[in-house]
Amino acid sequence: VLTLAGCNEVCGKGSEWYEDVGPRLSTWLIPVFLLISNIEVSPLDKRRYLMLIHLLGDPIHSVWSLLMKLEAWSRCYNKILAKSGASFDPRTVRIRGTVLGGIEELVGFYTDPSRILAYIEEYRSVSYEEFEILLDRTAQRLADSRTDERLRTLLATGLYLYQLVSAFVSTVGGGNTSPPGGRIGTTMFMTWIIPVVLFSNAIGGFTSSRTCFDIIEDFVQKATGRRDLWLVLQENVLEFKVHSDIEDYFDSMSWAGSIYTYRPPKRHAFSTGKRDWSPYTLLVLAMMPVIVSSTIASVLLYNTPPVAFNCRNMLIFSVVILFFASAAFTWAMAWLG
């Protein structure tokens, strides 16, 4: 089947358009586009659309970046939890953890966000009780400023699953003008998009690139009397001194992890102990959607006429190899600097 002679014998010579283009598009291509349109991307100018292209061409690295972001927030919570000790108060831990996560949004993988929070607390010009109230209000504003499109995403995912079921069950999707094995196999391969879309929307994002900065700056102003958060960040993060001004800083954010599907260095600037997840463990988890979807697709394609390892299996295999190569290349480029 993998030879030209075998292909001509099984599929016939020559080439022409499919007679059932409509069903093929409605089975997987259009639902896939709907899913992609529901991916959560940070509104950082037109480069966010490049992130969508990066997601389609490098899904393993994109999911790895999402997991690294989630791990960063987990470490923020665990860091506050470890400091609480015996006087553990769930609400206080959540509040400080949320504020620490907001600071991590600004400093990224460059430094420990708790250094910034400790700096603010050290130079506070208000009482301890007033400082706790400011923390509470800041945490509420940060939480309220994050987007939540999970309902819309679930509807798009439901449509995709419905189209998948309709390809298998004729009473749902109607009769097929040609054997549906190839369409179903391709559809199953593209299911790696589903966990990515759901995951990105579960994490959410801020309504604009400056929203988090403005909220934390307002907190700093009220807590310390200092008017400029940018100066505070520059004093505590050596890497920020290379930026000529705050606009240059905002311009660099999209390449420094503010778009969650693209976090180049796979490291965290702080650790919290045994609760931490290794970047390499997260890498294995990031591979799972592609591995599972490609395995199911390959089995389906193998068991549809011709029942053999065929050119469609080779296509799936080649795409998976490219996905792994792309993830390795992106990681290597970031590691080399």
C-alpha cells in the first residue's frame, strides 16, 4: 500500500476532487476551526494570532507552556501556605497567593515574586490591618479582571464531539457517500486540540496586558506611597533594567510568557519543596494529548480499507514526528538564548 503501484491498485490512478467535500468539511475541519477560535489568548496586539499559529504547529510546547504557568501559580500558593505554618488561614492564603500570582504575571520567570511582595511590605506606610485590607481588595480586583469563556468553549467542544459521533452513527449524522474511516481517523487525530482549548480557558487571562500592572501599581501606591511600580520592578529585577522605558517592557511581555501558550524558558525562579512539579514531568504530561490522539487515529486508519499500514498512517506518523521536533527546536532556541 505504501508503494505507488499498491496505491494505484487500491485507490485507482489519477486524482480528482472528493464527491463529498461538504460532509468532509462538516465532520472535522469546521468544528476544528470553531475550537481554535475559542482558545484563550492574551490581548497583546496582533502577535497573539502568531500564538495560534504556534499552537497548531507546536502543540506540545504550547501545552508545556500552559502547564508551566499553572505550576508557577501553584508554587505561589504553596509558598504562602508554607509561610503560614501552624497559623494556617485558608482565606488569607488564597488572598496572598492571588496577589503573589499577580506579581508573578509581571516578573515572569526572571525572579521570585515573593521578593517583590516582601519589598512592598517592608516599605509599607500603612498599618498591618490596613495592609491586609489592601491585599484583600487587590486580590478581588485581580480575580474579577480575569476572563472566563468556559461556557462558550464547552459549547464548541460539544459541537465537535457531536460531529465525531455523527460520523460513527448513521442515525445521527445520516448516510455517508464514501467510507468514513479516513475522516474519522483525521478527526480523532485533531482531538488533541480539545484539552488545549479547555485548559487555556480554564486558566483564563487578563482583559488587557496592562490590567494586572495597573492593579498591582495601585496596590503599591496605597501601601507604600510610591507612585511608580515600574521603578520598584527595576530595582528588584535586574533583567528589567535593559528596557529603556515601560513601553519597551510591555512590548517584550508577549515573548516572556504573558501569552500563556508561549513561555520560552522552562524554568521557575523559585521553589517550594516537595510539592513542586519538575518541568520534565510537565513535559511528559504535555505530550499526552498528541500521543493519545495519534494512537487512536492510527488504529482507526489501520482497520479501515485497505486494512493495512497505509499512507494515511504515514501522514499521522510524520505529523507527530514534526510536532516532537518542533517542541525540541523551540526549547533548544530558548535554552541557547
